Amino acid sequence: MQRSVSSLSLSPSVKMKLVNAGFQFTADLLHLKPLQLSKEASLTQQEALEVLQTVRREGGGGDEGGGGGGAAAAAASASLTALELLQKEEEMKSIVTFSSQLDAALGGGLPVGKTTEICGAPGVGKTQLCLQLAVDVQVPQCFGGVGGQVVYIDTEGSFLLQRVVDIAAAAVQHCSLLVEDDEQRVAMETFTVETILSNMFLVRCHDYVELLAEVHLLPDFLSEHPRVRLLVIDSVAFPFRQHFDDLSQRTRLLNGLAQQLIAMATGHGIAVAMTNQMTTRLSGGGQSQLVPALGESWGHAPTIRLLLHWAGSRRMAAIFKSPDHRGATVQYQITSEGFRDAGQSEQPPSKRPRTQSVEPAGSQRDASR
Amino acid sequence: MATRILKRTGVSHDMCEQLKRHQIESCKDLLSLSAVDVMHVAGLSYQKASVLLQSVSKAVAPPVTTALELWKQQSCFSTSLPALDKLLRGGLPCGTITEVTGPSGCGKTQMCLMLSVLATLPKSEGGLESSVIYIDTESAFSAERLVEIAQSRFPDYFSSKERVLQMAGRVHLFRELTCQDVLNRLDRLEEDIISTGAGLIILDSVASVVRKEFDTTLPGNLMHRSNLLGHEASTLKYLAHQFNIPVVLTNQITTHVGSKVDPGFVTAALGNTWSHSVNTRLIVQYVDAHQRQILIAKSPVAPFAVLNYTIEKQGICIDGDDSRESLYEGTDPGLQPIRVQTGFNYNLNTSTDCTD
């Protein structure tokens, strides 16, 4: 199959010179030497060399031939069979959320190697779930965890250390109660609140440019820190919901961001969790509805979408996009120890704090003294 | 860092000139393009364009730390209300936005005045030992009340007139009456923070100017208002984080119109998007003519909790002892119903009530 010269990843001026000199397809260039090419197409010698190297690398591999990625891309484009993929997927573990119902609905937990979006109304627990995952990813392998580090990109300023310490302490205590053999005992020595905190890499981004810049640099960071198994972005929505006059530019940038995150998830074997906000959509007739923010096209970016919402005073988690599992809704709660199943109380009833009912406006009780 | 000019990031002079021809001068302009666009604009091959993007990203990206390092730095601003501090695990968290919202006359400005006094106290007394930047949009700030709270709450410390004057001199008041004024003030606030050595920013209130100028029933206004509020929120979060100081805002209430089946209810103003933007939301509401309550409606560290309080000469006073925690069944902080004053205390012979 002939490949046209204009589809190569060269600079536009070089391509134009080649086309003007009459070279239409890569086949025309295959047998040339640099000096001859530079004379015929009036390119510099450096440019001619670059052209020939690109042609050999990309033009020779058939239709697939890697994009701009270079040699690695050409090698990786060899196809995989579904059987090989099945074996790979079985090795990839999931990150537990400590809520057994949610883990069951997700098929073990948050999948590694895929991108997951967590969207929800304010205050429902998105950041809490992210903090829980950031601690859970570090649970040692002998306890059924992944034993990895985490990169936490905070764009909203909700990463509060006191809360992380609480969740980490609860996780450490939970695991120490499960210790059965020596291997686990040894693992507990390195699973403490201090080590948990030292394995969390924290970045605070104030706007979308800083976020994009950080994501550009992440592949190198991940290569230098091969133990990272989770990337959390809390939240993707906040920086992209202001300062944008041109919404089509926003869509393009979000798509680019999504592609990079998917590439990192599969290429480096990490789980990516992103939180999203809700926005009010006015439909005809003055009715308004809460829908996930960032637009319809963003919905295609994450592989799995979790929607956390309120049902009165109960918190519910619904899976509404997943290629593997049916949409399911489970109830959860946020306790002082973190993200847990609803109805699960570790304290005996007498120790639970007194619950006072707060009456809403227009209430029945007479306000006069 | 996004507005950093390309020339100063180590990009070659020729490349800068070339990009300038396409109106790309700052890092933000370059990073807002996709890699293919950069190829066309810079006239480079895909690989070289990626390298350019990488080097510009390095100049813009914020530093990576670990949570352990953060443990040594972060702190809280104690509110001098032990029950509230205990629930909030120390006080108002520095580097975040705390919102106080509720019906009029319930005590929001009183809370702001009390926090202003606290911030100027030395660290030995539980303060931040710094100045306060108070942006007032409702002209509700009362210097006399500030002094009264100081002298009643800390009579020993403020026994001498000198100390009172010194405290008053550290509260910097800015009166801004339109949205644009508020935005301009926030954009220039960095300089004010550095020159005054501020440790607390108060904006009382966010809602009043915005609701005056934006009628959300008109088309396009809702989006405009959301953009404005988003801009304010991100500027305040940036300042809060960079200087590691707390930011306190006040908000108003609005009626959430119900459908035919259920009646409407009163809730915090400024909508759902704004509820996402604040980190902590404290709701003040009425129980009856004297008794009021603070609800912790949204917090990254505290559960839904309710505390009873009254307003006295020395500011906010929380009733009851601190050992019991009162929780309530909460819901979405943007939809939490708020109890308003349903009757008025016309009997003025009883103890004087201090409403703001």
C-alpha cells in the first residue's frame, strides 16, 4: 500500500518541499541517498537525512506504521490476541475501596489500567473516595492489595492532611487486625501512617495550564517511579470550568488530556481516577436537571463512570458506564475512618453520638417563645 | 506560572519570534494548542514539537511534594469555639475557602468580626499574629463592634487602650460595591497581602454584589455569573494556597422553588456550581428568636454536625459542653434547607439581642 509523503510526521515546510519536487509517495524515497535527495528537493543535508530516517521507520511497516512515537510504537503495533489480553487482565489487580458492596459491583475494585471518572454533587464524597483510594493502593500485596504509590493532583485545595491521617490510621488498624502469618507481620512494619504519607506524591495545580503541563511531564515521572499504581486528579472539572470563552477549544484540550491519560493507564499499568462536578442543565419548560459537567463529549473519555448522588440523606453510588459490569447502585457512608459500606457501624450503639434532627424552614413547630 | 513568557523559559530566540507571528507569546498560549497545531505553528516535526512542549511544561508545572512533607507545614486557624474547633480538627483549615451562609441577621458578619479580632492576637493567645484583609460589599463592618468584641472576649489582653488601637490598626478594610470592583481588588490582592502581612482574608459578602447585578432569569446571565464566581473562587484559592492562609466568605440564602407536589424551601444562594467551589460550608440558622445554630454542611474533615449558639457582647458563644457531638442527617450542601426567622421578638423589655 502506498503511503503519501504528506502523512509523515515531518515539519510542514519540509513536506511542502518534497511534494513540490515531485515526491508523492514514500516508495519514491526509499532508495535515495541523502545528498541526492537534498539536491533534488532543495533540502539541507540534515533535513534530507531526517526524511530518510522517518521514511524507513514509518513508511516501511505497512499501514499501521507508528504515529509520531518512534520505534517503540512500531513494535507495539504488533497485534495481541484476546487470549494474551485475558492473561494480562487477570494479572492486573484492582484497588479496593473498603466498601465491599461497591467493590463487588465494580468486580473487585477500581481497575488498574483503566480510567475511571467519579462525578457527583457537592459534598457527597468524591474527595473522600479519592483519599480512600490513595491509601488503599498502598495496602501490601500479601493482604490482597496492590502495594503501590500514588500521584495525587489536587486542583481544588480539598486535600486536607488531618483527614488523610485519619483514613491512613484506620486502614493500618484494619490490616493489623487481619495479620495471620509472618509475611503479613513483616509487611505491617512498612505499612504505617508515615510510610503511607511518604508514598503519596502531591501536586497542587491552580489552573488548566498547570494541569496540562503536569500531565505532559507525567510519563517521565512514571518511568522514574515504577511503583506508582494510581493517579488521582481531583478535580478535572474545576480548572476547566472557568476562563474559557471558546468551548470548542476546551473540548479539544479535554480530548487531548483524555488520550494522554488513557495512554498512561495502559502503557504504565496504573489506574486513573478523576473527579468531575455536576452542572445544572435547563431543559425546556423551566425544568432543571443535574448532569455531569464538562459536556457530552467528555463522557467518552473515561472507561468507567461512577455517579455519587444523594437520595434524601443517604449517599448512593451508581455505576453508569462500564464495559464489564452492569449498572448497579449501592449505598455507602462516610465515617471518621473513611469510605465504608452503609449500615456498617464499628461502634456499639451506646457510644454513637447523639443525633439531633435539624428542622427545615416552614416547619411545624411554633417559633414563639 | 501559566502566564510566564516563552522567552524566559529557554526556548530559542528564533522559535520565539516564529511563535510570536502566530500570537503565541506566553506558556499558556502554547500549552493551549494540541501537538499537531504546534507542529504547524512552529514548523517542526512531531517529535521536535513534543520536545518543545515538554520543555515548556517543565517551566510551568508546579513542584511535586509528598504528603509527608505537607504534614510539617499545614495548620489551622482556631475559631476560639472549642466545640467547633474539635469538629473541624483544629479550626478553619489554612489554604482553603470557608463559607458562612444563612439568613440575614443571623450572625455572619458577627462571625467575621470575631475572626478578625482572633487573627490579630498573638500565637500565645491562639491567634495568627497577623493582619486581616476585610473586603466589605455591604457596608456592614462596624469598627465599634469590633472593639467591643475584642474587649469583652479578651478583657485581660485588651486591658490597655494601646493594644486595642494596635488591633484595630491591623484590620484593613476595603469597601467594594460592584462586581468589577471586587474582581479588580482580588486581582491586586497579592500586593496587599504582602504589604500588610495579612494572615486572613474575609469577603463579606460574595452574594450581595453578584445578585444585585445579575438577573439570572435573563438568558446568558447564569453562565456569565458562574464564570465570574468561578474566577473569584480560583483567585481566592490560589492566594489561600500560596500564602497558606484561610479565606472566609459570607453568602446569602435563596428560595429553592419546589414542584407542585412539595413546597419550596430556603437554601444557600449562588447555586450548585458555587457549592462545589467552596471547601467548607457553615450554615447559620434560627431555632427561635434567641437560639441559633451552626451547621457544618460541607467539610473535608468534619461530619454533619450542629451546634447551638447565641450572640453576646463578646461575639459568638456556643452553648452546651464540648464532650457530646451533635450530628444531624445532612444532604447535598447546595440543597440543605435552612431555617429562617419566623417571628419577631417585639418584647424589648427582655435582654437586648445583638442582631447585625
